[in-house]
Amino acid sequence: VDGSLPGFFTETNATDDSPHVPLEKIRPLTQVCQMTPLAPRKRSSNRLGSTRIITDTPEKDKIEETKEGRRKKKKKGRKRKEKVATSEYYEAISISQETKEK
């Protein structure tokens, strides 16, 4: 016995005239370029701020203030869009009614 298991491909029996061919010769493994990132990273996580201890009261207050400011900005933006949309809608209706009356 030469120390190899029968039926398994080893380097020693590769030189024999056996029908076993390593899979790497048939279909080589694909190589991944190590220089390119696998997926694009989020940029929004960069703006979150520094590491904070949120149990500390002054830090907690700052976080709440920034969140409240963001909420107010979002609400203002929504209200403006709604007002513009409704005013344009009513103007269009009044113009169409005027043309129907004439």
C-alpha cells in the first residue's frame, strides 16, 4: 500500500495513466480583483455624527433637537408642495370654468 486511498486523486497517482483530471485544469476558479469594492457603500452613514453616549442628558438633548429640526424641515417641505399643488389646481379649475361660461 502506497499510503493513498483507492479512488481518490492525489499527486502521486496523477502521473499514472488514470482518467482522473483535477477540476482546476478543466474549469479554473474565478479570481476576484482585490482592489475594487464588492458593493457600493452608503454615503448617508458618514453624516450621522461622532460616537456618542446617549444616556448622558446633554448629548440626549442634542440628538433630540437635531431629530426635531429634521422633522420640521420635512413637514415644511411637504406643506409647501401641498399648497403649491392645490393653488395650481384651483387656478386651473377657475380658468376652465371661465372658458365654459363664455
